[in-house]
Amino acid sequence: GAVVSQHPSRVICKSGTSVKIECRSLDFQATTMFWYRQFPKQSLMLMATSNEGSKATYEQGVEKDKFLINHASLTLSTLTVTSAHPEDSSFYICSARLYQETQYFGPGTRLLVL
Amino acid sequence: AQSVTQLDSHVSVSEGTPVLLRCNYSSSYSPSLFWYVQHPNKGLQLLLKYTSAATLVKGINGFEAEFKKSETSFHLTKPSAHMSDAAEYFCVVRTSGGGADGLTFGKGTHLIIQP
């Protein structure tokens, strides 16, 4: 089956620093990647949709200057949380999709901002 | 607009007994429906999906779901629960028309398996 990886799996950073999370589709080329955020015991909330080679589309209420998304190739998308603050602490999950096929999810990245 | 309602936030069953996780959806267009499972601190794993083919969909680990358009439901079932089934389950809808993209998630159902 399709495999999506995320790196790092867990990161702790100081308030005010930036953190980059990578999402890779390992055995297929993903025309579209999605970034989700999940708070404890809650569902996933879509943050943004990124298509390879174009700007990401952000959901309402998501600050595009704070959550920078780059989809440089068909197998890699990155999410950078800029000037992170404690309220950005969360579980970030990416997914990858080839055309209109099923989304395959990464294992998630736990971010803790101190 | 599309939405998903998972009717139970928690379901508790005994090992070896049937599992029923309920899901109702609303969608303006022909929907694709999915069930995903999430174990603690893990990503989501696809259990099964409905994409306008057979209404009874069989998935992994003995799970299946039936698409009922008249009831706008897509309930997940398993004949006999196993301890390893304890996890969070998400019902998800994706609209195939109208320019919509991405997935809409239900709030999740926490499945507890009693020994």
C-alpha cells in the first residue's frame, strides 16, 4: 500500500523559534498533499491543501504567514511553523493523494512549544 | 456543504461481541465515504472506502460498512471485537463534485474493548 512518512515524529522547541516538518510519499507521486492539525481527543482539522509547484490553499482562520507550506516536488511537502508559541503545540498530520485517489496519512508529528 | 455526524463519542463492547459504530453524512453531491482508524499517538490508517460501487464495503481486519443512501448512513461493523481494535475511529466524507476538495472528518468514536 501507499506509504507516507513524516519527520520528525516528535519535536520540542522554545517559544519564538521556527520548526519545519517534512511529509514524504515514499512509493508514489502525490499531486496533492494536505496538512491537518489535531488537538487532544479531537478530530482532524484541515489546515491547508498544497499542489506540487503551486501555492498552498489555506482554510479559513489559518494564518498562511505563520504556517508556511512548500510542495517542491511530487514526493515532498514541508510545513514550517514560524515563531512558534505554546498555543501552536499540537499533533500535525499530513496526507498525500495522487489525483482523485484516496488520501494516505503520515504517522503525525507531535509539536511541543515551551 | 458536506458534514459527517458520528452518533457516539464512545462505544464499549466486550471482546468477541459485535461492534457497531454509527455515522451519518450530508453531501450535496455524490459522496465518497471512508472509515479511518487511529491508534494512540499514531497517524490514520484506512479501514475501508465507498466510492459508488458496491454498497456493502469490506475492509481490513474484518470490518465492513454499508452505504445506505436513503438513510444517509455509513455505519461500520465487525462481527467479533478483538482487543487490538481499541482505538479512535473516524468517519470521513469527500465530495466528488462542486469543486470541493479535501476531507471532512467526523468527531471520532472511541472504541473500548472490555476483556
